[in-house]
Amino acid sequence: MTKNVIDEMTDLLLDLNRYCFEKHIDLQIENAIDEKSTIKKTKKGGRLYVKIVIGEYDDNVFMNRLAKFLMRIKTTP
């Protein structure tokens, strides 16, 4: 059975939240209707910050970008 995009996006965000909590990475997730969905990763004072802005929850392209970002952040030291 195939999950729909919203369920997959939710799973990815939960996984990212868990990972950031375990690694002490500051995570901010914003719901911003009528804005473009974005992912920003910055480093300030030796701390890593991740900010996710979600414009649409059923955006398949953004969901794929989020999945790739999650994979990269988990595998990059």
C-alpha cells in the first residue's frame, strides 16, 4: 500500500525532528501558506540550525528534497 504525500512528509518531519533532538541540532518548522517551501541549514557559534518552511504539505517535489536533505544530514559528519 502506497502512502500519500502528506503522510510521507509527516514521517520525514518526525524523523528529522528525532534526529535533530538526538544530535542537539536546533530545528524550526514553519507552516507558511502562500510561500515557497524551503530548507535552510546554518551554523552559528559552532551550533547547527535547521529551518524548514512548508508552503504546501502535498508538494511531492519538496517532499523529495526533504528526504534527500535528511539523508545528507544523517551521513555528513
